[in-house]
Amino acid sequence: MKLLVGQRALVTGGSRGLGRAIVLALARHGAKVAFTYARNEEAAERTQKDATALGAEVLVFRADAADNSATEALVRSLETAWDGLDVLVNNAAITQNLPLALLEEEDFDRVIRVNVKGPFLTSRAVLRGMIRRKSGVIVNIGSLAGARMIEAPIHYTTSKAALIGMTCAMAKEVARHGIRVVCLAPGLLEDGLGRNLPDHRLADYLKHNALGRVGTFEEVAEVCVLLASSRSSYVSGETLVMDGGV
């Protein structure tokens, strides 16, 4: 059953990995989908082609998630093209597998800029239209690292913990306008941070995982769709940890 027929959605960082899976899931469930990408034009074109093949109208923007001018411009374009947005998925994020002692100040600032400032700027731009229309859903893609005490890069963990706080505060502020804000926090997935883990750390994670495996992008994307849909109309301000039972 398609859960988002007629909805208009924007996904940041949607060309590869989890972002790509979310774009395709939104398209599969009947939404119009716009997504941003930072550098990989080939991957963006491939994702656009695959989402279009699912019957969706798809728009693509090259934009830095933490560039306010670019963000404001793309949101204005979408407001003009689609007369508004119903769903925002703040997915764009970066990380590095570096221990605290080797982190430079520039490394910390770069991760916070993309992972925290980016969702703030994009949410602010999109919320103006959502507030006028008195409806909308924002799904922030967090991480198990920001919700549990696990071994993970300090700057990445800090950014994802901040996203949980942002979700709570934003949900409280915009609820009176009929807007929901939720956070989806996956554990280790088939690619991304987990791909760069040493074998012993991955083995330790799987040892403490009730399901004994990492998750897939498609599994997380389907839950993202559910949270964005009317099936989750009484869910706001919450962080759903999706980690297979760690």
C-alpha cells in the first residue's frame, strides 16, 4: 500500500547510501521527491533515473547542506514548482573514523557544520511554508551513536546527539502549527560508518546485537516513510532507535 501518494518531499544528501534508499522509498510510496547532493553528479543522475522509473516526479539540486543561500534558493524553487513541501528528511551527514587525540579543530567544525547546522538551516527554510499551510513532517536522520554509549567518533556522536535535542525542541515549537518532527536513529548499516570499522569492533557490535546482523538501507528507508506518513500521525518529538536490539 502506498503511504505518501500526492506528498511532496525533500531529502538532503539523497544521491547515495541511505539517502538514495530513502529517495527511492518515497518514490515507491507515491511521493514527488526532490533531493540534494554535494559532489557525485553521476550518483545523483542514477538515483534520479531510478526514482523516475518508479513513476515519481523527481527534482535534483547540487547544494551544500550548510550553505544558507543555496538552501533558501532550492526551497524557493520547490515552493514555486510544487506549491509547497509536505515532508523534509534531513539526511545529509559526514563523519571520520578518528580518535579524539587526532581530531583537529577543523575536523570537528566541519562535521558540526554539516550534521547540525545543515538540518537547522534546511528545517528553517522549509518550515516557513509548512507553518503557512499548517501541516508537514520533518524526519531527522540521527544515529545510534548519538543515543547510546558506544564507541564512535567524538565529533560525529556529538552532532547526532545534538540532532536529537533539535528534534525535541523543534517538535515542541511547531506542534501548534500541525507539524510533526521525529528522529530516526539507525545502528550500523550495510555501508557507511560500519564499512570502515575494524573487524574486531564489528564483531563486538554483532555479538551484542539481538538480531546478530547489521541493518540494510531499505529497512531504514521504509521506516522513514512510515514516520513521514499519516500512519504515524500521533508520533512527534521522539527518537526511534533502529539497531536490531543492541
